[in-house]
Amino acid sequence: MDRILIRGGNRLSGRIAISGAKNSALTLLPCALLTDEPLTLRNLPRLADVDSFGHLLNQFGVSTMIEGTRPDEFGRVMTMRASRLTSSTAPYDIVRKMRASILVLGPLIGRMGEATVSLPGGCAIGNRPIDLHLKALEAMGAEIELAAGYVKATAPGGRLPGGRFTFPVVSVGATENALMAAATAKGTTVLENAAREPEIVDLCRLLIAMGASIDGVGTETLTIEGRDRLHGATYRVMPDRIEAGSYACAAAITGGALELVGAEASDMRATLVALQEAGVTITETAGSIHVAANGPLQPVSLSTAPFPGFATDMQAQFMAMLTQADGASVLTETIFENRYMHVPELARMGADIQVTGRSAVVRGQSPLIGAPVMATDLRASMSLILAGLAATGETQVSRIYHLDRGYERLEEKLQAVGADIERVGDG
Ligand code: EPZ
């Protein structure tokens, strides 16, 4: 298995092109199921999960074609066509490798009136149930049956009537499945306490481009008038706000300065405010964000929260950065129950972090020493990379397949701004 080696201590400086957003791509791709016309997505990130999703769509009879792009270009163009679907089942062996596969549930019911999807199971950061996905679809008229590790959802008469559902807690994925199913329901659907993440807005914009009728885009109340059919579209995936935030932390932790080209500040306001509180200088320009360390980092205390709050997907990266702040920070993780897997690995590099329940006290400034460490989940892996960039000596990060799920050509992007980083294979 590949590993990443980093020899820390270099200040990063230069420009990093921000790729298309993984968490938007994974909900835009299944929209191809909602129409028999071609759907073309531009600025798709080159990520393992995007490739896996393409293979999943092929399972249903969707043709996928990737247009050639220059090797130095980031992002890809993929055209999908679901002229006629040959299956409505997402098998366990695919779903278990990529839990975002559950996002075919809504579009399959929306197109075929039924879906059979393997239950995704948990992952490193929590057991991540899908009860809200199912309750929302039931509120729209779906009949749900659970058997042998699969969920079978059926629209009586082949088409959902639509309905009203109030989410008891904010759920990005459940909001996405409900939106995609509502787009072609017979009647109107109202979703309350819906997720407002930028990726939800991206999904609404694509569905509207395909002919859907959605009111309240960007708010917690979405009203969807079902359409008999949707048409194809060409749509550009939004920039990845978590990738951008991760590289902003890289500039901060190395005492450097980076231009995040293509980043959208309005998608990541809470991250930018927290970085400024930590003493980092943020300059927003047309189409990019400039992030520059400006003297010693200051401690910051915050809790993760649904958008527009501080993103849970930024918690691990922020924690790595705060190990270098002058003083104690307190981070509280309110979204997932087990999202501190990076803590023991950071501690092995010299970080002083004390976890009590949902909160972690990060005492800085702790000098970090390079060490062999192991990635456990996507964002934890990035926190180890950030620590390695600031550590004295060499850090080896193993199990980096976690990283490849969410960061396009990470070592290339970091090498280009001065990091001493390379990917080595075990041969
Ligand atoms: C999406 O996951 C993202 N993944 C996650 O990013 C992100 O951390 C999360 O939203 C929160 O922002 C993708 O978009 C592919 P949720 P999702 O449903 O949809 C509970 C990354 O690192 N819940 O908003 O699965 C759940 O257990 C990944 O890029 C239920 O209880 O997140 C969690 O505690 C990690 N029942 C909370 O809600 C449900 O039916 C939020 O989950 C659904 C969720």
C-alpha cells in the first residue's frame, strides 16, 4: 500500500488550484438517474469516490463517458446517460466501499418508482444510520421494507405523491435523497429543518437546471413541486470548501502564505472567521482567497455545527493547526460521535490533546516530531499530513487510500508550493 513521506519545516508559498467539491459531486452524479437525457458534469474532481460512483451508475445501465482533459488540468468532464435503467439494486459489495452510494435511493425511486439499496453500515467516525433518509421518503409516500441488510423502497402506483417532513436533526444526505425523490414526485413536497450546506445549494441548482421546481434554495425550508420528467443539463461542480480550508490550515501551520485559486469565500465563512481568530490574515479577491500566517498562531475555541456553522469536516485539520497555537484551544465535535481518531496519532508526534466526551483541549505550542502514523478516515489523514508539514524530521503516513477519496493529487499540489512530500509505494 502507498505511503506519503513528508520532511517538515518548509514554509509553504504559492498558488493551489482548488478542485471540484467531492461532497457535491457525490450528490450530483446520481441525478443522472432522474432523466433519460445526457447529464454532463464539469470540474469533477479526480477522486476514488467519483470513479466508484461512476461504476455504481454503470450497474443500473447508465453509460458514463469521460472527456479527455490535459494531464496538467485539474478536474474532469463526465457525461452520463440513463436512457433505460436495467436495474434498481445497489449491491452490498459496492455500497460497503462507499457509503455515499446511499444517494441513489432517492433518484431510483424518482425515476423507477422503486429502489433496493444495501444498508451502508457504519464507518470510522460513527455508525451513521440512514433512518432520516427513510423517514423523509415515507413522509413522501414511499413504502419502506428492511430485509437481509437491504432497504427496499417502493412508490405505490410507481410514483411518489410527495409530502411534508421536518428533519429532527439536520442531515445532509437525507436532505439530498429527499430532494432528488421530490423532484419528480406527483405533488408538492415541503422539507423543513433541511440542510443548508453549499453542496445542497449546488444540488438544487443542478435539479433546477434539469427542470425541477424548488423554492427556498439555501434556506432550511425547501418546497419542491414535482415534475413529470426532468431533462438533461450541463453543470459545473462547485469548488471544494473543505479542500480549500485544509490548504488554508497548511499555510497557517507552516507559517507560509497560499493563494487558494477558485475557492468561494461565502461557502466557508465560518472557517475563514476561525482562521482570522487564530491570527491568520485572510484576503478575498475575485475568484480566490489569500491565506497568510501573520506571527504566532492564537488559540481558538469552537464547536462544529451544520452550515453556516463551523464544518465538522474541518475539525481534524483545525486541531492539527492549533497544536502550534500559543495557548489552549477547546474544540467540540457535535455532529459525529467518534471523530477524534486523529488524536492518538497527533499525540505520537508530540501534540498535547486531552479528549473528554465531545470536547478536545489542545494545548500549544507543542513542537511536533516526525513519526510513522496511520490514517483512519479521510479528514484525520489530512490532519496528519498537516502535522507532518510542521514537524521536525520525517513523517510517514500509511493507509493513504483514505486521502485519495477526498484530495485530488494532494502531494503534487503541496510539492508545487514548497512542501518536501512524496508518495512511495510498497511495490
Ligand atoms: C455528509 O455526510 C458528508 N458526506 C460528510 O463528509 C459530512 O461530514 C456530513 O455530511 C456533515 O456535514 C458527503 O456529503 C458524501 P449527515 P452525511 O447525514 O450526509 C446523523 C467527509 O469527510 N444521521 O449530515 O452522512 C449522522 O449520524 C464526509 O467529506 C442520522 O442520525 O451526514 C450524523 O451524526 C464525512 N440519521 C449527523 O446526523 C440519518 O438518517 C449528520 O449526518 C442521517 C444522519
